[in-house]
Amino acid sequence: MNIEVKNNAVIVREAGMLITDGQSALDLIATVYYETGCTAMVLPKAALSEDFFRLSTGLAGEVLQKFTNYHMRLAVIGDFSGYTSENLKDFLYESNKGGAVLFLADEEDAVARLSGK
């Protein structure tokens, strides 16, 4: 897996989809934690199945529950402007108010927010 540790946050640079269901999320969390010991992860939006962004599938809830249960903070980086669902926009907005799950435009901001700098 192509990863980089920066300010105690793991930046996953793997090309392609890594999370398609709860089990693949759990596998990624375990791999990242055991390889680095870090409890914060930055993922590109492309690493998530598009079903994640269709809230009716329940995938977002399932995946984020894994991250929460295993105490792994997450920042997803990318362009989210193409989504038209008001529910999804509200979900992203509310997530960004907390610190456990963030949806941000760039890696630098994600690392800064996850590392508390």
C-alpha cells in the first residue's frame, strides 16, 4: 500500500477504490494502524465507492461506524461540488463541524485539521 505519514496522520496515496463495504473499511483501518500506529487517516475521494455518497445505500453509515469504533479519525479529500443531494451536502457540512470525520478539498488542510495544527 502506498502511504505516507505526515504530522501523525497517514496519507493514503493508493490509486483506485479501497472501500466498497464495511469489511474493506475495517481491513484498511487495521492495515494502516498496524503499519504506522497512527489514528488519523487522509483518503482521496476516489478511494470510496460512489455508493458511499448515495446516503440511501447506508454505506456511509456502515463505513464511518467502523472508523468511529476503531478510533480512527478520517479526512476524505477531493471535489464534492458535483453532488446535488441536499441530504449529502448537509451530511458533509455537519461532519466538518466535528473532528472525527472531515470532507475537505485539499491534503494540507486535512493533515492540519487531523493533527490539530
